[in-house]
Amino acid sequence: SIYSQNFYGEKVDFSDISEFSEIKYDLNKNIVQLKGEVLSSCPKKGCWMEMKFDNDTIFVKFKDYGFFVPTSGLEGKSTIVNGKLSVDTLTVETLRHYAEDDGRSQNEILAIKEPKVTFSFLADGVYIQ
């Protein structure tokens, strides 16, 4: 069915979508829904996506590694995520792991020497249009 093809994770009623610009400074909301564009997904397992919301690029992970999205073909697709937005400090080790997943060269991976403070999104449900 179309339903199962486009939905990943928990089956969510995607009807309360917020604008990223409205909520990015109010991280007290427990669960939010954001619509954005997929820039990339994990090419190995589909265990993360990088998404663009307005002018911000956000790393989207999936709650408890409970589900995965396609490893390719999502670039440019309009997508809604349901979950929690937070500010994260990504360690050098984590950043290098993501760079490795993304197929970056050894030099690029070793060039990562600083942790990065960034928004991150922990999704429990995803809808890909």
C-alpha cells in the first residue's frame, strides 16, 4: 500500500506541522512535526538523514534505531518528521563516524578535529512524499 511505502517508524497523524523558524528557539515543545527537504540519507543502513529546514541543515536520527529509511534516492524529497528537536554537541568520534558512513575520504575524516554544536532531531515517525 502507498501508506506503508511512504511512512517509516510510528504511524503518525501528520497534521500539526510547525515552521522551523518558529520553533528553533523554543525547544521546550516535546513533540513537533517539521517539513523539510532531504539532502542525504545514510548510504549504509538508512539510519540517519540530513535535512534542510529553511536555511538550517539538521541531522535526523531515528528513535532507538527502531526503523530505517531508504539508503538512496531521497535527495530533494519533501519529508515530514515527527519527534523531538534538541541542541546537541556532536563529538569528534561521532562526526568522523558520520563522515565515514557518508563515504568521505580518510583525509576528510581525519581533518575533523572539533566537536560541533548543532540542532539535531530524534524522529519516531517519518513521512516521505
